[in-house]
Amino acid sequence: MDLETNYDITATAQFIHTHNFTRVALQFPDNLLKDSTRVVSALRKSLRSLREFDATRGGDEKDVGLYVMADTAYGSCCVDEVGASHINADCVIHYGHTCFSSTTTLPAFSVFGKAPICVADCVESISKYALTNSKPIMVLFGLEYAHSIQQIRKALLEASMSCRDDLKSKVHFADVPSSVMFPSKDINKSNGLQELNGDFSNNACSDGANGTGYSIGGLTWKLPEGQSMEDYLLFWIGLDNSAFANVVLTYNACEIVRYDAAENRMLTDLSQQRRILKRRYYLVERAKDANIVGILVGTLGVAGYLHIINQMTELITGAGKKAYTLVMGKPNPAKLANFPECDVFVYVSCAQTALLDSKEYLAPVITPFEATIAFSRGSQWTGAYALDFRNLINKPRHEVEKQEEEEARFSFLQGGYVEDLDNEEIAEEERESLALVNATEKALQLRDNCNSLVKVGARSGAEFLANRSYQGLNMPNENTSPEPYIIGRQGRAAGYEDEKNNH
């Protein structure tokens, strides 16, 4: 596929020209950066043609500055509004895989790319499952295959006519509403989802009846009233990437199959992906025993990130724990190892980068949804899962009636009962500096026998530092007068001046 078609040069130039943008940031992931110079040349040529056409009609010619961005501050799937603000860009053209997270300040145009796919083989696989499965099929796909969905629909309709089976009523496709994305003005949509502006004529709700709308990773679809996702078999077209992991975890109660378009084969064994849920449940149990929680800011562009950070802070402090907010770009084990006092980290990011494999980290990294379960007293995990933090915004917290003496919490990892500190007790300790060192002794723990006691760690960063054997280099306070200086050696290491004199 040629460069003009693969990178949507004409549509991109039309978007820039229509909205009169003069400073445009072009965001490339690392694997596409090699094509950036050719894309810029093609865009300039197309924009020049549009300006010349306007000049013939008496319009004003405006020069457009194109700036290539690489090495994004956070995940490459998100629009890098921080990097674009450094050049005062009017908009961002995002290339490659995208999570389609709403922007905060800048409009964006997404170029998904066009990955190759064998349409005939894909249609054959869909038809096979549609004829042998009693459930209707909902086809979801990676955005890099959005260009071929119309061909697949057409080929599936022809196959339906040849086999005399109504595949159209059994197979439904998700839609990509638009490549254009403007800053979100209201993040408090129903169920935390953005408004669905797509055309649902090819989906299950084609008669315009009321139904439930769904959205994930830029895909939208609608189900008729009375139906749920568990009633459908999910057919994923694409790679085993973060977008697919988002689908598997979010709809873990559904039967899911994957068509690998790169190798033209079906994969039905998703036990490895589903095993992730068991790992996440274990991390939630570890988070319940945490005393100090670090909130990792993994995005500065996704709409609502400030709201969820404040919500997480209130949730953590309400559970009697200490919260620290950390901004460090893309997290890695070396960066987080600089904060050994944190027992757990809550990673606030887009849905497709929220799930970190924290096996190499010193402390577990959980999502805001998992933090809501871990730090809400009395909450239970029903199996439902959400990676998009927008689903949690303004969600009513699980409240348990407080009794005069709150019961101790049983810790599965420590094998005993643990009584968390009350907020008033923590506030009193923070007002008294000496109480930071003695906070551990004040924490009540239930003994399973006379000789066993479950001890808790530090309750704040200051207490953790006070209990460390090494606290850094400290200047002596006894003698404040300046020390006499001593003249050192002069010359090079090969031969100092005093060494020559000795010889």
C-alpha cells in the first residue's frame, strides 16, 4: 500500500485546511518514525494544492507549520498534548495505534494505518462460527483493520446469499464513529461513556429502538433493549495487544475468539489472558494491607485525569492510608524503586496502558478500579472489570455503616486480623512530629495467640525515613565555623607535580 493511502494524506490535509490550523504537531510512534519525513513532504504538497485552489477563488493563503513529535512523555497510544503545547500547536495528528482517549485541550485527527488482511479467509472464519454457534456474533477489531470492515461486510453478505443462511442477522459489527476528536466538554456522561454518534444501521439495534450503548477503544455499538454482552460471542480481528487485553478483561464473562490477521488463523484458547484476572485479584488483596500508597500520574492529556486523581486521594485517605502523588512519565522498575516507602502504586492512565505487569517491580501496580475495591471497606469483587477510569468518575462510593467499634479486617496475606487507623488518629499523629515514629506501636493488632503479633509498617514517608538505618549524608551541627581548606595535588594523573619533585 502506497504512502498516500496508508497515511491518509488527503484526508489529513483536508482536516488541517478546513479548520484553518497553522501549527500542527505530527505524533509518530517509534516504529513509524522512519516514515515521518516522507509524510511531512506529502502533507506539504497536499496543503499547497489546497491553498493554491483557495487563492484562485480569492481566499487568503496561510502557511502551515508541521512539527514532528517523537519520544512521547507517556504512552504513545494517547495524544501527547504536553509535547504539543511546547510548540503552541493548534492540533495533533496522531499516527499508529491509538486508545482513542478523549483529549483535554487540543483537537486531534487519528490516522490508524492500514494493516493487510485476507478478507476471504476472515469471512470464512466468521461464517464458520456463525453457522455452528447458537449465539449471535459481535465483531470487534483493531483500528488498523477498520479500513477493511466494509469489504468484510460485503463479502459476508454474498456468502449469506450463497449458503441461504441469514448471516446478516447473526453477525454484527462495531463502528468507528470518526477519526476526528475534539476536547471533551463533559466527562460526566451516563455510565462514564462518551456519547455514541456512530451509525448503528449495521448493528443489532438497526430499527432505532432504545438499547444500551457500549464503547471501548474507539469502537462503539448498541444492543437492543433486554440484551447484554453475555448473550453474544465476541469475534476479535487483530493482534494480541493492549486493545485486545482491554476487551478480554472488560468482557471476561463472554465467550471470545481471536482471528490473527497476520497469520490467517483462529485462536480460541484464551486461558493465558483470563489468568490475568487471578493475578489482579491477588494484587487487590495485597493493596488492602498497604499503608502508604503512591498515585502514579500516567497521563496529562486524557480528559478527567485530574478528577480521578482527586477521587483516588480521597478514597485512600478515607481508608486510613497515606497517599502521595508522583509524576514521572513512563514508569519502570528503576524509577519506582526510588520510592521504597510505597507499599502499592495506583496507576492513573488510559485504558490500554493501565495494565502493567508488575512482576519486576518492588511494589504492585494496580488500576483505579482495583484501588476502589481494595480501599472501600466492605466492597466485593463481583467479576466485573473496568480499565477506563472514566467509568469510575462520580461513581457512588460503597459505604458501610460505621459502628461504635469498627471490626478488624482479616488479611489473607498476613493470616490474621488487622485494625486500620482512624482518620482522626492519623491527623493527630501528623500534627505531632514525634508521633510519626511511634505510630506503629499505636496501631492495634489482633493476636491469634499470646505469642503471635502481626505488625504493620510505616504509616507515612516521614516515618519510613525515620526508621531507616541510612538517611543520607547529614552535615554535623556541632561546629558551624568554616573548616580550613587544604591545597590538593596539581597536574595530571600521569604525573602530578609533587611526584616529579620526588623523582
